[in-house]
Amino acid sequence: MRRSTTTTLGLGAVFTVLALTGCASHTEPADSSAASSAPVHRGGSTPSASVPLSSAQLNKRLLNDSDLGEGYNRKPETARRNDDVTVIGCPALEKLGSDAATGSGLDFTRKAKASFTYTGSSSSEVSEELYSDSAVKLSKGTGKVFDAMLSCPSYQVASGSTVVDMGTEKSAAPDLGDEQWSQLLTFSAGGQRSVVKQTAIRTGNILVTVSGSPGLVDAHLDKAIAKARTAR
């Protein structure tokens, strides 16, 4: 059976999934039907290309604890071991080849990330990633990964000794920005099944991705887009 390392966007969601094994907000019995992940594309007016923002500029446009409100705490960033995560049973992801092997599928010119835990009625997580590059590169790179994941309603992800059964399903994308993609990912590991939502919005030369508990993604996506557009 062929294996290959997943691309950055898929990898980000997979790491979110693996991190949520013990604290996912949407957990179902192992015998329930799996949800799946799929991209959604919508048209929109695209402003003329401009110089990509620096990583420092993107960091200023990330959501912070005060933006999210009471109960949120920022998590310290940990290094990703791209060579320790493999995809099993998804030919489209395998065909991404060297890009997948190096995690460069969405390795755009500039990027920044923040992750948060929420200790409200239940323990949940949400993360935001910002990328900046030309509008064309953002569109093609994001579409390529979402299309690959859409082609595989079920596959497996292996990280070290852990093997996770994955499902992907198309999710309605909000009418924001110039292009939109959204998907639900389910995983089954350790006798539990949990759901993670991932929504990506391109606005000009910035790509905003928000991943985590579906309710938290929906609650904070608008403010993530607004801050990405206007912060200085």
C-alpha cells in the first residue's frame, strides 16, 4: 500500500484532529456514520495583485485572546514533524508527490498561525492560519489541496504508532472574500469519532483558514476575516 506525507493544509487539519483525540467537542460512538470533507468554490471580484504581506504583518492580523473573548487561552506553538505523518488510501493526495513529502502544498511566501483552547461548557480548540502570496498562487494552491481531499471520502492518516480513520465531506462555505472553501473532517481513533471543521477564505492576497470545533469556527470566522483585512 502506498503512503505519502500530506500537504500543509491537510496536515494542519490532521494535526488538529490528532490533538483533539482527548478533547474534541463533537464526539460520537464509533459505530455511527462518518462525516466527510470537501471543498467549496465560489466566485468573486478579485483586486489587482499586490506585494505579499510579511509574516510580521500577518502576525498582527491574527486573532488574539481579547478578540475571542472570555474563556480562550492561546496555546504555545509546537514544531510539526511532517515526516512522521502519512496518508494511506488517497491516490489524489499521494500524487502530490514531493510537495506532499515536504509539506509545501500550501507553503506560501508568508504565513502566521495562532491556536487557542476554549474552556466553556466543554473543552474545545480553534486555530487560525494566515497566508499571503499572489491571488493566483493562493487560489491554485488552496484549490489543489481541497480538491484532492474531496476526492477521498475515506482514508487513513498515520502519525507514529497512531492510525486514524478519516472521512471527508463538503460543507457550505460562507459568502465572504473572493473565494471560499469549507469541509468537515471526521476521525475515528481510540474508540471515539470526532468532527473538525476547516474553512478557508481568500480575500485579495491573503488566505485565512480557521479550523477546529465547528461551532467555534462558525462563531469566529467573520472577525478573523475582518481583522485580516484591516489590521495594520
